[in-house]
Amino acid sequence: MASSSQYPFWTHDTVAAAVLAGVATASAQSRLDGWAARLNLPTITALVHGWPMLLILVGLILLLVHPAGSHVAKATPQAGESREISNEFRA
């Protein structure tokens, strides 16, 4: 199915995750709005209205600080190192 479509399979997963995150955020926002209205405190109301933007900013900061390809481990040994095969895996 993925090979016959125009887009790779991970694109559909990404879109589905974004939609799910949006629905969950909207649900949480509506519940928090009701809670803030009952408390009637300006500070709490400001925090309730601003938390999605803070979440987006934290995500962007993490994306910039930890790029996707920076934590990939090298599979080849460095100069002077030897690759030992464990006896457990030998037949």
C-alpha cells in the first residue's frame, strides 16, 4: 500500500499524529477554559490561554538543540579498536 501511493507511509503517520495532538490539545484547552472561568483569576486565565504557545516554543527549542541526526551511533569501530564477536552468538 505504501509503495503504490504518491507519499511515503511515514507522512500519513505524521499527519495522523498531528491531528490527534490537535484534538487532544483542543479538548484540554476547553476543559482548562472552564476551570479558569470558575476561578476568575487573571493570572490563571492568562496561563490557560498561553500554554499551547509555550508547548510549541519548547518543542522548537528542543528541535534546535537536539537535531535528529546528531544522536546516531556509529556502527564501525574507530581506528585502533577491534570488533569482538561474543561466543554466545556463535553456533
